[in-house]
Amino acid sequence: MRTFLVVSPRPGHAVARAEFDDFLGTAGLDATEMEHYMLDSPSAQLPDLSRYAGVFIGGSPFNITNEHYSDHQLAVHEQMTTILNSPVPSLFVCFGTGFSQVTRGGEVGQTHPEVAGLTTVTLSDAASTDPLTAGVPSHFQAMTGHKENVVTPAPGSTVLATGPGGFVHMLRTHEHSWATQFHPEMNASGMKRRMSFYMNDGYFDKEDFERICAELDAADVTPAHQIVHNFIAFARDYSAQAHAVQAPAV
């Protein structure tokens, strides 16, 4: 059975490892079923994606709305475009939501930023037939924290969920690629661990850290986790079907 890949488009081995641990734990897979790769330098190149059933792309401190892109960010964009255009199923998280939309003609701005912590996600009518939102309630809580958001979805994308104020929180980019502005891989401990790496980066006020942590501990984010499980099931089935079509006749 093919494994899954987690790609971390960020510098910092400790925070990238924390991100991988979140995906691995929420997915319920063991270490033989999920691999980790960091895009932590301009020279980093993706492994052969055909080896995997599906790819998770984690968050990033980069922003699409930056006036200027570093060489590192430009290299990350190139590698993420490869994933987005790959026949392998993909789920982009946070930064990848804006990236996937701008790449295909959408617009990203800073109209609905969210402080690190909890958010309420509301499914759209289109979510009723989408494989990644199967069994997910129409309203649920999820972990979040972002400075920018999708303003106008790209042509051909389908909005699957919105956040407070109606901004895009989840969408399907094409047949086998999705993106969530929230973090479906995180639980309370994972969110607190992630926040500890970005205490001074503007995602929240340090004075609010303990209050936010208390709110996280009281939340039930298992519906958000269902999206991760649904993606795994979809990707395995999609991979099996693709392999069957490619197999030579006997």
C-alpha cells in the first residue's frame, strides 16, 4: 500500500516536526505509512510524488500578499505548483489555500484575518456531495490562525465551507485537490505547541496565550479531524483506481 507524504513549506526543523506529528497523530497512521519532507531552503526538491497515495501540505510563515518574495518563497511556490498540478491527491492547509487560488486566477487579501485559536466553520451546500466533508456536521469548531484569506476563489474552484463573516475556509481546487484555511490536523496540544514557535510573529498577543489555551482545551475538533480521515480514504481509493487503469492487461 502506498504511503502518504507531509510537505512542510517552512524553515525550522522543530516546528516542521511538530507539524508532521500533528498530521501523523490525527491521521491515525504509523510511521511506516507517512513520510515527511521539508521545503526549508531554495534548493529543496520534492521526492517522486508517484510513490504516494496522497500529499498533505502544511502551513507556512510566508504570505501570498507579501510585496516581495524571497528566493526561498519563490522556490516553495514552484514546488507547491508541482503538487497542485500532480495527478496525486493533495490537501493544502492554511498558506496553501491562498496559494492554490492565486495560482489558478483567484484573489487573496487581508479582509478576514483570524487570531490563533478557535474558529467556527460552516459548510456550504456544495459540501453535501464532497468526499472530504462526508459525515462532517454543518457547523464545527477548528483550530486556526492566519493573516490573509481568499477574497475571490479561482475559476473552477468550489467553496465547501466559510468562516465568520462569510470568508472562504475550505474549497476544492479541482477533482483531487482541496485546501482548508483552518488546520484540520491540529488538536489542542498541537495548537499550543505550534503557537509556542510563533509567539512574536503577530498571530496573537502574548498576553492572551493562557486564555487561548484554556479555550482550546475545552473545544471538540474531532469533526475537523474527519476531513483528514476522509482525505486518506479518498486518496487510497483514487490511487487504487488509477493503478488499476494503468496496469497492463493479462
